[in-house]
Amino acid sequence: MQPPINVRVVSSRTEGRIDPEPVRSTNWTMLLAGFALACLGLVCILAPGGTLLGISTLTGVGIMLGSLLSILSCYRANKYLPAGFARSYVMPSIMLVMGLMLVMSPIIGVRIFSVMAGVAVIGFGVFRIASASFFALFSLIPAAGSWLGGLIAIVLGVLMFIWPQYMAIILGVFVLLFGVDTFISGLPLKR
């Protein structure tokens, strides 16, 4: 009969340390990120109209910059390519017009952003439940809190589809809860 094999689960915080005990210090990065996310969530809740218009405008500016860089890239590439590649300007030009429309009328992007944010929040919730189930399978972490957080995220994502006019408030609640969760994750572990 062979002796049992000792298996030890390590993480990046414990790997390579002489003392295999988990680090029990405060993770200041997580605390600051959690605080910043919670503040951003409060801004979304307290000023939903400005938040939506600001997001839409910034998205439009980003699309415009990206399309201008694509047009510049096409121009530089066409020096070395055959003349038939002139159609490579079409998509960046369309994107430039779309970005300009978002900057000039940000309300257009609010509904589109509502759908995108809803899909992202639902995806986050599904991923959180799946990862909590995986880790619970190996008894690495308690999973109840992660499952609850995943279910809340899925419900908030569905609410974004149902009530897009309240998307900023719903997104604010999600970001606030995620910020509090991140802040709590940065607190030192108990012995």
C-alpha cells in the first residue's frame, strides 16, 4: 500500500512563501477599487440622466477616435496594397458617422447601451454562479454568497431589459453592490 499523497492548494498570494498560511493583511488595492466602484454606483443612482448621456457621449467619442485611427491605418496600408483595397475605408467611415451621431444625439445610444449592459450583467451573474459552483465542488471557498451575488446580477440584468428607462439606476445598484463586495474582499482574513 502506497502512502497517501499530500495535496496543498496554493494561490498567487501563498505560492513561494515559507509560511503557507494565507496572508492576513489588508488588500489596499481591493479596498480602493471597492470604494471607487461604490462611489460610481452612487453617482449612477443619484444622477441617472447625466450618467446615461455621459456614457453615450464618451462611447461616441471613443468610436470616432477608433474609426479615425482605422482610416489612418487604411491610408497607410493602401500605399503598399493594390488599388482594390479602397473599400477598406467603408466600415471605418460608417463607424465615424455612428460615433458622430452618438456625440450629437447621445439619447440614441441609451437604448443600445441598456441592452449591452443588460447582457453583460447577466453574463457576469452566470459566470459568478458557475465559478462559485466550481470552487464549491472542491471546497475551496464558501459558495452561498457568490451564488446570491450571481442571482442578484441576473435579476438586475433582466430588469435592464424590462425597464431600460431605469437602466442607470439599476446599473448603479449593481455597481454599488459589486463595489461593496470588492471592498469586503479587501479586508483582512479572520483567524
